[in-house]
Amino acid sequence: MKTLLFFLIFLHLLGTSSTVYKQWIPNTNFENASNWDRGQVPCAKDVVLFGRSEVVSVFVQSPHTLTEMHIPLNGEFIMAPGAAFTAFDGNQDPGCETGSEVTFASTGNYQWYDPTLWHAASSLENLERGKYTFSVDEERVPCQYDDVLFQPETSFRVDIESSEQMIQLRSISIMGQKFTSDDTLSEYMQRPSAKLQFQGQATFRLSNARCPDKTGCECGNTADHHRICAALLQSSENQCPVPTCKDPLRPIGHCCEICGAIVSLDYSAGFDMELYQARIVHTFLSLSKNAGIQMAMSKVHKPQTFLGIGSRSTVPFIQIVLIDNGTGVQIGTRAEQLAKDIMSDVAEHGESFGIVTGHLQSATGSNWSAQGAGSSVGAAVAGPVLGLLLVLLILGIVLLLYRKGALRSIPSISFSSLWKRKEDPESFQDTSDKGFENPMFDTPSNPAALAGACSVEETPMEKPSKSSRLYYINPLYDETELNA
Ligand SMILES: *[C@@H]1O[C@H](CO)[C@@H](O)[C@H](O)[C@H]1NC(C)=O
């Protein structure tokens, strides 16, 4: 209880809350130099051109003197107090000796679902300070319980075309006005300004509510995954950058493969997303050795077509994506280490946080164990226990048969011949003598290290032993692996 209280206080201090703010980046402001083809705001001798058919809303912050301006048929200027356009009267304008044609170049084809056009932060303060959060691509655009911000004193134009024809949000702020109800927003959306700002068929639904489920809420952008990834990769012809690690990982909700680690957690009703997130931040991410590691934690569903299993309904789980700033062979190694630390923590304290099992995958620039380095608390526990039971059962039967004399009558076919195939001749003798040993006894207690168990078996240092053979044939272990 004390720890719980501590974390709640900590949570408060951190300013962490389930609320996420997403701020639209581009603007169509007159004073924004990057909105002009010359990369410079027009000056007095310039002739200003807006495309005839361009549909724009342009915010003008200050007074401008211009020689000539061609305005679009369908558009608006939003003039801040004090802003104005005046005709050039022939007086010198320092820095504007030669006039030229300047074209407003804001393409206007910015999409709502483009992850590169949003900043995400856990508080308004963080947003202001540029402390943005890292997340999978689907969650870089506004999620269903997010607060969306279009900065005050900025004009914009965004294409809100959506697969579901509807965009769910907690609230939306436009030009300094915050909307929290569908009624007031739909009123606003009827205005000519809104028609210039928002293009496309979708409508907004505002809940004005936080995620009601303390185990977390899904972002809700899965239906637009393709749209999101197409927008993200439009400048690279739909090509993801090639990851520089072996067997890179594909986090759910992300467009491209990554190097690093993914921890997947099955949770129970007692799980509290915020609390657990705070624990990871406090216990691990804040350590100096973990500086430069980025974490994205979210509730996700396995894609429905996962492994072709079809429409079998899937249970949501918690996905923790970890990436680091390592390069070359170092890439992903620190993320992997952190993931292992988290797995140990799950093994030790997971239950008190409502975590049932954990599963680790990693891909780094260096290691080989990255391939299929999956392990789970479930397997780690179930493996040895079931293995032990199996061995005890076999031993029991052997003992029973032996006592009853049954075994003696079956001359030495026994178990040794069963093992013979995979064995060097000298060691099989002692196999039959000493009976069986549970291979799992030697398994390191750290569940994350279990992944290495498979490779141990292949290392030349390890003489072929009974353990490795038994490990091979243990069908129960494999089964748990599959299910994990
Ligand atoms: C200017 O506009 C560009 C593109 O719309 C945007 O990325 C940038 O943040 C804007 N700069 C300012 C200072 O508003």
C-alpha cells in the first residue's frame, strides 16, 4: 500500500497522466518564411502570388507593405489586431531593394494521419519545452482520448480523410478556442473558416473524457494503419529504412522494423497502466545508464491475421517498445539490457502490478541470440515444473516396472538405444546408469536468460549430455514456447 501511495505521489510529481497532448505542427501563417517559395517573407517591392485555385486560410500577424498581391478565389486572411496590408508608396524599404514575384507555397496537402506532422507530449508544459514523447507510429497521430491542439494565432489546412469517417478525440483546440462537446464543434465546423481549415469527409467526436479503463486504452488508429504508414513513408517511396541489426523487430502499430527490444505483458484486472509506466520510468529509465533509451508503452491487440490464424479474437496486451541511440554493433544492446531488467522485475514483482506473464524479443547489432529470443515468465516457470513432473513420472514407471521385474525381461533395448542416435558412444553408457536429469535445473533463474538456453545446447563447450537430449524431446516445453 505504501509503495502504491508513493507511486501515486510520484506520478503526480512527474505530471504523468493518461492524457496526451498532440499538437499539429505545420501552419499557413503569412509570416512563416517556409510558406514562401523564396524561403523569405515578401517585402515591399515584391509581387505576392497566391494560386488562383488554392484553398487557403492565412493568418496575418503584423502589418505588411506590398507592391501587388494576387489572392485566391477561395480563401481567407485572418488578421491579427494591428495586422494590415498597405500598398507600397515608393519609399525605400531597407533590405528590399529588388522586388520579385513571391509565391505562397504551402502545398495544403497535409494529412491528419501523417505522424511526422504532430508533436506529442504528456503535458502542456512538456509540449512547450519540446519534451516530446516517443511512441509507435499509429500513436504519433491523435488517439481517441487525446487532446488535440492547433496553436493559437496560427492558420492551417489539414486533410482529415479517415477510414472510419470519424475521428474520436477528447478535445480539440483551434485558434485558442477549446472544444469539448460535439455540439459546439459542429457549429464551428459549419463556418467558412473551418471549411478552409479542414478538408475531407470525416467528422470529429469529442468525448471530453479520459480513458475510463485503468489498465489502459487502445489508441484506436488501427483502421488507419495503412494511411498512417503511407503518409510516413511518402518521401521515401514507401520504403522503410533498412535496420542495421539481425532479425529486426516489428512492434504492433509501427510502420517499420526496429532494432531494440519489445517486452509484451499479459495483465490482469489489477493492472494500472499509469502506475506501471511510472514505475518503469522511475525504476529504470531515470537511471543514468539508461539515458538515451526511449520507451513507448501501450495497450495493443495482435493483428487479426497474425500467423494466418484468421479472425480468432485476440486479447489485448501491453507492449513496451525500447530503442536506444547506439550505432553499429552497439545498436539495441542497451535497450535489450533494459528489457531484461524489466523482465527480471516482472518475475519478481510482476504479480503485485497485475502482470501475469512477460515475453521478451530483442534485436541488436551484435548478438546472435537475437534470433527468436523469446522467453516468457510462463515458460520459465512451466518449463521446469512440467519437465520435472515428466521426469518423475518416467522414473516412477521405470522403477515400478523394474520392481515388478518387467524391465529385466526386456533385455537391454532399454532407454540407451533410444538415446543412441544423437550421442557419442562413450557417454551413453553413463546415461543409462545415472538415469535422467532435468535439464531445466541448470537454467538460470533469470527468465530473460532462458532465451539463451537453446543456444547453450549447441555450443561446442557443452559435451552432448543427457540434459540436452532430454531438452530436445521435451514436447511440453516446446508447446509452452509456442503458446507464449
Ligand atoms: C512554418 O511552417 C512549417 C510548415 O508548415 C512548419 O513546419 C514550421 O514549424 C513553421 N514555423 C513556424 C515558426 O511557425
